[in-house]
Amino acid sequence: MSLLLLALSPAASAAEPAAFEPLPTLDRWVLSEGVASHAATKTANGKKGGKKSGGGKNNGGIDVPPGPQIPGWRTEYYIQPGAGVRLYQNGSGETKTLATFGGEAGLSYRQKGKGQPKLAGRTRLSGEVMATGDLDKGLDLRAGSFIGPQWKSLGLQAGPDLFYNQWTFGSQVLDPSIGVEVPVVATLSGEKLTAFAGVSPAYLMNEDRRVDWDKETIPGFGHEFTYMGGVSGRFNGLKLSAQAQYRVTAAGPIPSFSVNAGANSEGIQQILEIFGVGGGGSSSGGSRR
């Protein structure tokens, strides 16, 4: 079985901690759907659901295909749209505000068994667009796979993240480029919140996007380099996160702070019900045991 296939599996059992989060998306709007999210999701009758991976209809009332059956692993597909607001300082020293819209879909995975640590992670596709009322804008498309050891509260994940992006931050213009990042992120999980911190070097095909480190005072390597940290939590089907970031680019450093919200399948169902769409999730297993 290939390493990529093993990098395709999640979810802890009901007896395991429910606060585990996969690797946070870097420079994006929200953390991914939690690997143990549905093991801790309570059904309409108040009992815990989601003990079994790949339940297909045990996903907050939204039909999700079952994860692949991989011996020794728990797997779960997830879909999560999101939006947020980002404050950043452009090359002119002005503090600006960006609106962000995007989404992520993928497969989360975690080893079965009682021992610690367990390998856990996710493989996902994501996209984000950013815009202001001025000329500032950005586009970011990604495909990545991340895996690492997970203890009861501590975790570490890393992996390749292939991307295409382009950005305009005031006078700082980052031309379109294909590249790959290799984020390394540590997480500390509690019952409701997960804190994370990490670094991520990036390597780009566009030579104009590459940092000249001889001219930089901030340490780093690769063609771009990012420092980041933040916290996220899940509340009633919504994922809320706050993240600070310092990104070293060929156009200069870009410090930013973002506040984001994303909906897991339970949150999507609740939003649909507010607008009178769907039947409350009971027909699709939202209250199944």
C-alpha cells in the first residue's frame, strides 16, 4: 500500500479525545474538519454518533460518501465552505481589510489502536479568493497531503502542498506562480479549542517571486517563508479561527491577522434549515445512532 494511500485515513473512537484537529490550512480562512469531529457529534436525541468511520449519512444531516476501507485506519470525507476577514499591512504601511471566501474538501484519517502516538492527517483540495473595495485581491488553489504523529493533546503534521496563487497587496504584487509548500505545524488540543503554530517554506516556478535572502533580516529559506500561529474552535457546527501570520516574500514582508468562520456538515444543515431548505436532517440520518 502506497504511502499516499496511508496518508488517506481518520477519526478517533468515541473513547479517544474529540479535540484532535488535522493540520491547519496555511494562509487560508479556516482549519479543516476535525478528524474526530463526528465521533464527538451528538445526534438529535442527545446520544453520541459517528463511532464508525465511513457512515455515509452520519454527518450532521448531510450525505457524505463513506471513506475508503483501509485496514488499521479510520477514514472520513469532509466538505467545508468558509469565509472570513483578514487585516494586513501592505507595502505602503497601510492597514487594509480583505474579505475571503473559499472552501475545502478532502479525506481525513487516523490510525486505529490503543497505543500513542497514532499517525493522523488529511489529503485535501482547497480554494480561496480574496478582495477589497480597492484593487487588492488574491487567488489561491491547493492540493496537499499531510500526516504526522498525534498524542492525546499534542500533534505534529507535515507534507507537500502544491499550489497556484497570485496576490496584490497595495504596492506589493506577487505575480501568478505554481509552487509547492512544505508546512510543518504543531497543535495543542483541548476539549473545545486547538492552538497551533508552524512554519512553511515555499518553492516557486516564477523566478520573480523568489526571495533574495542576502537582503533579508528575517530568517528563513526557500523562495518564500511563512511563520504562523493561532487558535480555532468548533461551536454548534461552525468552525471559528483566528490566525496571525508573517510571510516573507520577494515583494517584502506581509504581516496579517485573520478571523474566519467555516461550516462543517452539521453547520451547513443548520444554515439550510434557516432558509427553509431540507427536512431537518432526519431523513438523511442526522439523528441516527
